[in-house]
Amino acid sequence: MRILMVCLGNICRSPLAEGIMRHQIKTEGLTWNIDSAGTGAWHAGEKPDPRSIEVAHRNGIDITGQRARQFVPLDFDRFDHIFVMDAENLKNVLALAPHDLAREKVEMIMNRVYPNENRRVPDPYYGGKTGFDDVFEMLEEACKKIISEHL
């Protein structure tokens, strides 16, 4: 299984999703390939936001080795599932899809918990410290659901 997590800048939500998923698959003894990217390139090469690093650390997950990168069309070939955090990310990723099979790989991550509701994972960047805790909990639940559907 090859999974890509996508948000806007690849420093808050998608690095958390990547870290959570890596942690959970390791716990389950799975060898899936997990990565993350952003639809924008302005943070390329940077570490995750310090608040993402902090909330991950408090939950026993180290994401300090991650570096932001931009989503590229080749990602449609590299991954089986592409999970986006909100409708804007969905629109931006789908705009790069070369064909219908690529589009079918893309979905909003919270649809795994709340099917067809298109709930977004809010961007915690300007939301203060508790926003990162809320996002962590949402993504943890979604990642557990994804894994349980594939075991």
C-alpha cells in the first residue's frame, strides 16, 4: 500500500498525517509506503511547523526528519491512495490528474470516518496550539480507519 497525505504547505496537517500513519502501520507490523506533500511549494525543504512537531512528540511520534515538498503529477503513479485535507487541496490535486484512474485515487481523508460528508481537516496554522491537538485527533481517527479497512 502506498499512501500520500496532502495539505496546502506540507508543514502542518499532512506531516502529522504521515507521522501518525507511519506510527500506526509500524504498530500493526505493516510495511506500507507513506509520504506527504503540499499543493504549494513555498515551504519546500522545511521541517514541519514546530507545533506539529510538538503535538506529534507528545503522542510518541517523531516527525522532525520530514521535509516539505510540493505535490507533482508523478505522485499519481507513485501512490495508490492520495488523501487530501480539505476541498481546496482536493480541487488543486484533481486539476493535475492526467486521467480518470488518477482522479479515483484522490479523496478527502475524513471521508473514511464520515463517508461522503466531505468534512475538512482545518488548517491549524493560525488557530493556536489547541488547533494542532484537534487536528491530531482527527487524523489519528482517520488513519486508524484506513488501516482497519485494509487489514
